[in-house]
Amino acid sequence: MSTTESTPAGAAGATGATDPSSGTGSASPSDSSSTTPGELTGLVAAVTGGASGIGLATAQLLASRGAQVVVLDLNPQDAPAPLVGIACNVGDRASVTDAIREIESRFGALDIVVNNAGISAIGTVEDNDDDEWAGVLNVNVVGMARVSAAALPLLRASSHAAIVNVCSIAALNGMPQRALYGATKGAVLALTFAMATDHVREGVRVNCVSPGTVATPFVDRMLQNFPDPVAERKALDERQAIGRMVSPEEVAHAIAYLASPAAASTTGTALDVDGGVTHLRVRPR
């Protein structure tokens, strides 16, 4: 996950929830300035890895603001109503293509893509073998490219197209035992800027959020790989200047801002939601 461990759980896939009725794609330009709970009414959003953690918090927030939200996940049945669950493995191009086609078939449009699915990796460059490098890169980096590429034809048809990638503070901060994970998130940051440049004139905004360590099931599972999970959790809390891990809901609000038509002039931006890790150097208590 990000920060090196903020990404959601459900790494290579996406899943959804119940099956609400279909909706249309783009809202009218007059909706762009809306900051009301219904500011996303008429828009269709897809959230990868949306059945848990940051992904689920984001999917539920977007839905509460009026969007019809599709959860793309390996375990789509875990997503609660009114979210729509579609099975998707972001590590497999055919699976991604099928999922996006199903969105088009059911909703006729796609306006927002949140690339949140990801997997973690612990160790130095000596600890991760070639297969693990290939596997994590395939999900965390190439997976985002796959989903974005498959979604672009629909996004180009939207008046409010937005892609939000879930990056991590590990992209710009050296984190212990996160060589592989940090490398993938550094690539996500670069990919975000490259995509924003490539698609700005097509009306597609691309941004990313860089969470600190987020308290999610993803992190809970990662902690079990340490000799002393309790001590490691304490260290993760203390890493943030605010003295605790970031909540999934806090990251979701940042994603929702970047996805909203109200942020129409925001593209090529990396928004830190990290409890001060990246820029603050507080004195020890």
C-alpha cells in the first residue's frame, strides 16, 4: 500500500458489489462547480481494488456524492450495495479488457478511473527474487497502465474525465525494507506525470495521491511478515508527524477531490496525504 503501504488490499484485482441500475456518463458543464453531496451525479466511476481498504472507502465516498461506482476487484462479492462489483485482475490484460467492456455494456460510459489496486513487497534488493520483482511491477505499475489504456476510449467521450492513481510516499522517500515496493511507486509517480501530459489535450485529467502508511487490512497482512508485528505497527504510527497512521477515509477524500469536476484545472499533480512524513521534521518528544 502506499507510503509504502497505503495501497488497498485486493492487489491484482478488483471487485464490486451489488448491481444497481445503470446510469449515464457525463454530467453537464454546469455541474463542474458543484461541491454538494451530489456533485458526481450522472458520472460513472471505476475503482480497482475497491472491495477493501482505501479502495472501498473511495468507492463508498464517490457513491455518496452521486456517482454510479463499479468496484473492480478479485473479490467483487465483498463490495456492499450500492456498489456494482465486477471481477477483474489488473495483472491480466484480457481480464481488464473484459471488465471495461462490461462497464460500457452496463452503463454506456465511464468518467472516473481510480487505479488503486496494488500489492506490497518487503525487503532489500537482496531479498526479492526476479519472479517477485516481475509480479509486483506487473500489478502495481503495468496494471495501472492496462486499466487506463482500456478505459481511455470511454474517458475521451466524457466531459469530466479523470484518472487518479494511488501512489505512495515511498515514491519520494527512502523507506527501510521497501526497495521493490518503492521502485514501483516511483514508477507510478512518473507514469502519472507522463499520462497527464499525453492526455491533457484530450480532456482527460490524470493525478495521483501519495498516502502515508494507511491503517487497512493490507497493512495488517504486511505486518504479519515482521518478527514483531506490534513493534512494527508502533513504528508505523510514529512515522507520521501526526503520531498515527492515515485513515482510508482521509485518502478517499483526497481522491474524491481530484476526481471531481470541481478540480477541472488540476492535472499532473501528486497530492500527499501522509501525516507530514514527506516535508515535516518535528523534534522528538
